[in-house]
Amino acid sequence: MKLTRGRRSGQDARIGRIDYRYLAQRKDCASCPHKEQCCPGDHKKRRQIARPVYDPAVTAFMEKMTTEEAKALYKQRSGIAEFPHAWIKEKIGLRQFRLRGLLKVRMEALWVCLTYNIQQWTRLCWRPKLAEAGS
């Protein structure tokens, strides 16, 4: 999408990208082929476009993730890494940290991970031994 007329009105910096905002005059929007993308419905108020510029590391990562090898690896990861995240959110109820400060958040995350690992260790090691002893 190319904006030939219009002035840059600002930018929003985020981790890994910068969004540049452009404003256009109403007369510029009338002849623009992309009018419906940036002015849907209300043509009086919304005459702006945000153009993202990604960090080179983010661009390289996005390109790498489009390869079939990366997709297969990520699919394998989902079965291994996503279950503990879902379990921690559902069973422990940690959807956001309760403490403030990086050190306190790290401690809270450490306790949650330790709790998860102990419960999995109990499930995998102790329960089979108890079942054998009981039978």
C-alpha cells in the first residue's frame, strides 16, 4: 500500500517494530484505491494508515517460521510445551502474576514451575509404585 499524499502524524514504538501513522486529507482519500481499508464505514473521522516497520531480527524470524522445517518443529513443540502452560493456567489458576517487580515475578514463576514438576514427578514415579504395592 503506497500513500503518495499525507503527512506522518506520529509513531508507536513496540518491541520488535515501529508503527508509523499517516494522516491524509479527505480529497486524497476520494481517489485512493485503498480507501476501504483505512476508512471503512465512517469516512469523516478515519483517514489514517499505520505502516509497520519490523526489526531485522523479527523479519528474519518471521521468514524462518514460514519454512516447512520450522513449522514441523513448532508443531512438535506444541505437544510438549503447551500442555504445561495450559495446566498451570487451569489447575493452578495463574493467568497473571500476583506480585510486582521482576525478582518477585521470577520467584512466583519458580514456585509454579516447581509445583508443576513435583506433581508430574508424583504422577509418573510414585503412583505406579503405589499401585504395584497395593495389588
